[in-house]
Amino acid sequence: MEQAIDPKLPLLQDADVEGKVVLLRVDHNVVKKGLIQDPYRIDQTIGTIFNIVERGGRPIIMTHIGRPKDKNGTITVDQSTSVEPIAEYLERKLHTRIFCPRFRPDGDQGIKSIDTSINLAIRDLKEKRLGAIYLPNTRWFQGEESETGQREEFALQLAGLSDVYVNDAFGSWQPHVSTYDITRYLPSFAGYLLQKEIQNLNQVLTPQRPFIAVVAGAKYNTKIGPLNEIYKKVDKLILGGIIYNTYLCAKYGVSIEGIGMDDVEAAKHLVETDKRHHKIMELPFLYESDTIEGKLEGKYRIRSLEEFKAGRKFHYILDIAQESFSDPTISAALDEAKTIFVNAVMGYTPYFTEGSAALDSRIDHNTEANKLYGGGDTLQEFKNLCPGLYLSTLDNSKYYFFTGGGTVLKAIEEGTPYGLAPVKALIENGGKIP
């Protein structure tokens, strides 16, 4: 059940947008190599776009895509991280014309500024010859992630385009110019998707019990903070992926190919904590593979935790066997849960997918629990592996799919969605001209 939003958060429904240009930040980070992988995040923002237009606002939309900036500061501006496929998708969905301006990059340093040529498009937008303007990938701009004066320059340029700012980008929790700095210059509000995500996030932060979380990840060290906080909140915890492998190494004194000793040492704290609280439910059957190149005949096998004796060495552990979810302890706990949070792909995709499919199917047996899924990869695997089940859940009030798994974990680590920098910035702005 959705919970109330902090009254200090300024909401789009309370904004005056009539006749105004509205700068709308979304998280449409769904393009890879120039193609839309899954339009779910786009579709979830259509309600906000419609509301702005229906109430007389004229939208300028922006999002980041991928990581066009490398470790050396070089920004690659090309079609692989362009917003144009998203604009074309929205044109087909909304039956309107959406204009994508193109600005010349400053060599390999990205786009320096918003060219004044956009003013003609803004006039067409105001006079309804355009349905919307979709700015280039925000990470193509030098100022978006800059730590120098370029930040303020870019923020002022964005503010100069519009009258009102709306943040609907739940998945973009980092304090960048387009999610954070911009609130210093325009009356700023939370869009409908951001509101909905915050409401459902409260189900994870203050869950109905028993509460089970399923967490996996490709790196242990990036999940230590959120994992420790999740552990405090749950009644039971299921681990998968590299996180589970690291935990097993730390607990049983085994070595698994690809698991570093630094991570194993870090995981010993979780092992010691669980000796006192007994929350982690171990999945007893795993797939070991001699290679990560594929699921090759004769090169993989099922292992039981009974084989995990101190000093033993294993090849790559790449998935959870479906038999694990038939284990009486695991199945009983999942059946009795009132809240289940899943931020997990259990296997090494695309070759090892049995564990993820078995997990999703097993969780669906519990028809009473609130089931919340976080993360693009988690949702994508659910959709790919269990398409019929996925379609059946879209109108099921017991299911909710977050558009940003990293944001959910960050909010769990903070203990509140209102500690996220972009949300905090909206509250400080209060929907007023700064």
C-alpha cells in the first residue's frame, strides 16, 4: 500500500505550468548502441509529460544515457548514446513532433554550451508547432558532471530555457547539474513517477513483516553499505551472484575463481554478524563452471553446499540451481513473507539464467506479499526469462517495479528517500523562485 509523501516535497500537481516552458528531467537511460533495450522507464514518465501538456505547459525533456565520459575526461558524442531513438519512440507514442537540437562538441571535451539556435525551437514549442524539445544527452555537456565553474554555467544555461523545473528521474540519484544544481535557479517540483517511487520505497524502508530481501551483484565492495543496512531491516536475507560467492568464501574458507581476497575479508563482518542474528538463508545448490565463455556441455555441474569444506577450491560459481528454491526452508520463508524486495540477477547472463527464472516463479506463488523489484537488470531478466509472468504482473497491485535499483539501494543506505541529494534539493527549493 502506498504511503504518504513528506508534505515539504513540492509536487508537480501544485505547480503553475500554464503557458510556461517546463524543463523536465527524466531517467530514460535505456539506449545501448543506439537501440532502446526496454522502454519501461520511458513509459513510466508518460503520465508526467501528459499532465504538463494537459495543464498548458510546454515540455523540454532531458536525460542522461550511458557513460560517454571516460576516466581521462574525454566525452564521446555519437549515436550510441544519443537521445534520438527515445524521441522517435515518444513521437510514435504521443502522436506529436519532438525536436532534438544538435550542438557542436568542443573536440573530445563534449558540448561546451547550449547554442542560441535553440531559441527558434523554443518559440515553435510555445506556439505549439512542436510537442516537445528533447535536449541532447546531459552527459554530453562539459558542465553536467564537472567540478569546476562549468557546472554553474551549464545550470544557468538550462535555467535560461525554461520557467519551471520538474524532476521525474528517480534512477538518477547523483547530484549532477541537471538533477541538483538546477534547483537553485528555477521553482522546482517532483514529477508523478518520482512521487510514486518514493511512496513505494517506503514499503521497503518500513515493510510489512515478515520481510525478505534478495540481493545480488557483480561486485561485493559496491554493495557493502546498502547490504549492511538491508541486513538490519530484514527478517531473512537471500544472496546471489558475486555477493553470495564472496559470502560463501568468507564463511566456509573455500576459494572460488574470480573472488578476490580483499572482498572475502570484507565479507567476514557479515558472516560474524549472521552468527548472532541468523538471517541469511543459504541457497544449497549451485552451478559450477570451468569457464565463463558459455554453458558448455561437460564444463559445468551442480554443487551442493555440503561440498564446501575449508581449503577446497572451486571454479566459477555462475548460478543458483532451481532445486534451491524447492528447499523446504527457502520455500516456506518465501511463502510466509508479507514483503519481498528483489534486487538480484542470480546467474551469469546470458548463459546461466536458471536461478533467476526459478526465483521469480517461486516468489509469484506467494499471492499475498507485496513484491518490489529494483533495478534495470533485475527487471530485464524477469521480462526475458518469464515473459508471461511479467505481463501478468503489470496490472497486479501486489507487484511494483522500481525504475532505479541503485537509487533504491542508496535510499536504503541513507534510511530515507529524502536524503537523496536531488530530492533534498527539491525540498530546499520548496517550489519557489530562488
